[in-house]
Amino acid sequence: MAAVRTSSEVAFNRIAIAAVLIATLIFLAPIYWIASTAFKPKELAVSVPPTVLFQPEVTPFI
């Protein structure tokens, strides 16, 4: 027999899932930034404003 959940339990679960997803994005954003900067040419890596879309290069690793 399935347990019946109240609307407050469902709301709490949704808020908890949203909080975990937001925290995950906050913690993964710097890792993405570091990885994307590694594949940018030096001019784009230090440009202001930062460039989000770019042609990746692997020459720094060769």
C-alpha cells in the first residue's frame, strides 16, 4: 500500500531538490570556468568582458 503524502511534504521535497540543484550549479561553475579557460587562446582568456562562446584550441597542451 502506497503512503499518502501531504502537500507540505511534496512542497518540501520540491524545495529540497531545487536547493540541491542550485548548490550543484554553484559548485560546478568554477570547474567549468577553469576547464573552458584552459582551451581558450590567451587573448580570449584575459579579455573583458569574458568570452563564453569560442573556438576551442588544444595547442597549449601540445
